Amino acid sequence: MNLDIPITEIMTKQVLTIDVKKHPADAEKLMKKHKIRHVPVVKAGKIVGMLSLTDLLRISFADAVTEDDFSPEVYDMFTIDQLMNRHVKALSPADTVRTAAELFVNNPIHALPVVNDAGEPIGIVTTTDLIKLMLA
């Protein structure tokens, strides 16, 4: 497997985002509707954090086995800003698959946004994307 191919060749280009001012229930709906587990959080179009389904499960008292057991009332106690990870590791379009793999190995993350020079999301890469590449 060639690890030096550009990340833009394997990233999902139709990246879905959620505004930091939205309600956590909106994030849950977005993730369920599109069957995704991570969503970049934006403010004025720029990434300010990452929110994962695990972040939502952690506060919702859901059974870890069945993600459908969300307790939406608990969302009223939190904002996306409080739940998101602010320490976002991100890739640039010039980065390679190797760079993404190294970030995944060295950090407890499963998704990396790809951002342009202005900090705007243009794609996202997940550990699943890397596994698919390995199996191709």
C-alpha cells in the first residue's frame, strides 16, 4: 500500500458539519440520518471542534450496546461547545495517507478533518477510510 498518496484521494469530500450554536440533539439527528460517527463543529465556517457519537453517548446514559437508547432530555443540560473536543487534529490537502495514519496511531481519535488555509473543512478522513484503502 502506498502511504504517500495525497489524503484528498481517500477523504470524504461531502463533509457534514454542525454549527457550535446548534443543540446536541441536532448533532445526534445529523449523525443518525447520515450514519456517521464524527462531525466537525464550525463557527463562521471554520472548525472549532470535533463532536463524536461517543461524546453524545457519554452524557446520554445510553446503553453502550444499543445506541438507540438516547435520553434526549439530558441534552438540554449541555451545549455542543461543552461536549466537543477543542483540540482538533486536522490535515491539509497537501498531507498524505501516511500523515493521517501517524495521527491516528499517536492520538485517541478516529476522524480527521481536512481543512484549507482558512481553516474551513473541505473533507474528512476516518480510520474506516484507511482500512478500506488497505483492503483495496
